Amino acid sequence: MGCVHGKCCGSYPTSSNGDQRDYQENGGNNIHPNGNHECILSESSLEYIDIPSHKYGLEYSALTQRGYYPDSPDKENQDCFCVRTKVQGNPNLHFLGVFDGHGQYGTQCSNFVRDRLVEILSEDPMLAEDPVKAYSSAFLSTNLELHDSEIDDSMSGTTAITVLVCGNTLFVGNVGDSRAVLAVKSGDRVIAEDLSYDQTPFRKDEYERVKLCGARVLSVDQVEGIKDPDVQTWGDEESDGGDPPRLWVQNGMYPGTAFTRSVGDSTAEKIGVVAVPEVSMVHLTPEHPFFVIASDGVFEFLSSQAVVDMVVKYSDPRDACAAIARESYKLWLENESRTDDITIVIVHIKDLHSV
């Protein structure tokens, strides 16, 4: 969930098998020829990564699907993703990311961050020794480079949910409201464990932080005078996601971001929207069958547990990607008569033993 007009307030005008595999996609056409706007999915491939240090593997598939925007039928997919294997030539170091652009130049922003973030990480000699510090540095450097680029990021930017696989450890770097979820076996069940936490004004800590930076935090109904602006409670994201709290400058009707962190968004940066990532870490065990990273096009109407439950039903991550994308697309149409762009990466953890 981004800005007022879908993502932001501006108006919108196959991998190789080599050692340095770089898997990046942006696109996906969704307009059905019979006019029903059904979800038409592009082919997704099945890839495998060996982790020799711990003698296990990662089998993954990724899919990105352009949204349906009835007011902007030619609007391009602003989501993209990247899988970079053997970062720094290290067979035990791999990077995966999903980038959800927003605003008039959201596609350019998400592509720029997809390309530059992993490159800056790759150039950091301390990456394997201190991934947390490297992550923070890379996000901030990428943000500055985007500001200095030819892309107008004053009212455009991207969120980023990224995973660095380092041996049997996952480092998750998040900026924005996309999400990473780990599956955990618990008896006869598989439980969803969030590896990231959406950075929105629904979070008390993020709300207080941006307020201190000068942001007005109001829903669209409050800005338009339909609801009392002095009532600074909005329930939770799942129940009140249709008219969420957003960030506005003190004396203007912009930028209206529903997230509190992003890369780009130089105008929103003045009222507290930062590119500082939250980084979490988890050690993989045999009780972890898979993990998922996806844009909020998936999680807007599907909970983390619902996504994990769907993945469990399919042995092939390609089938799971397609099923989740279709369900997300259907729920968007039922609730809002449009859809967001939808991007999902599913990673099965194969043959990992206790170490």
C-alpha cells in the first residue's frame, strides 16, 4: 500500500545457469482478451542454488504480474525482483530482493534500486563479516545515488524487501511495506513467522518517529474533512487497510505515503520517510521448509499465514507462485475493482541438516 492514487500522489503516464547468475524481471501483461481482466501469468522458471558450506540447497521460483488499473490501462509494472547468486564470487553468499515502485517514475526507481543495491553490497569488503552494517550502508548509498541520478524521485520511489543468504543464515533487510515470511514446522502444522515488519503509520514507533519529523498523519477521509483529524487511531492494518493513515506535509495535500520508509521519495524524506533498513537475522534449521518474499500486492489481502498455507499445498514453487498471484489478483478486484502489481519469490530449503 503506497500513496493515495494506488501508490503515490503523482499521475501515471529468464536467467542463465552460470556461476554469476543474475535473475531480474520486470513486466507481465494482465489484460485478458475477453475483457474480464483475469490474471494472466507469464512463465516462471525453476532455479536451484547450492550452499556447499552447509551441504543444502535452495530451490526457487519468482513471478511478477502487472496490475489492472482501469483508469490507467497502459500503466506499466512498477514491481521488479532480483536474484543474484554467488555474490562476491562466494558460493555460500546469495541475494534475493523484491522492489515495489510507486509514483510517476516508480518503475525507473525500482529498477535503479534493484540494480544498484546488490552492486553496492557486492563491492563491500565487509559484507560477509558484518552483513547488518553492510546492509545499512548499501541502502543509504543507493538512496543518495537515486537522489543524484537523472530520475525524478521527488514524488517517486520504491520499497525493498531483500534477503541475503550467508551459509545457513538469512539476513533480511527491509525498507517499506513488502514482506519476508519464514515457514516453521510445528507438529502437524506449518506456521508463518514474519521476518520483516511493515513500516507504516499503523506501527506506533514509526508513527511517533515521523510525527517528530514534522509529518501530519491522517487518512484520506480525515484530510478531506469527512472524519475528525484529531482522532489519531486507525485500528490495525488488516481491518482498516482501505483508508490507512498517511503522511502529509504540514500545509499541503502531498505526498500521502502510506509507508514510513522507502528509497527515493525525496519530498517525503523531509517529513521522516527514510531509507534506513530494519535488518533481522535467522539461522535456518530442518524445521524451516521454505521462505517467501513478496510485494504488498500479495499481502494487502492475504495474511502471512494464508500465504504459507497456500505454499504448503504445492510441491513445486512455480505452482505456488501462480496460485498466490491469482488469489491476490482476485481479492484485489473483489475489494477495490483494481489490482496492485504483484510480485512473489518462493524459496524451498532442500536437504538442510542440523549443524
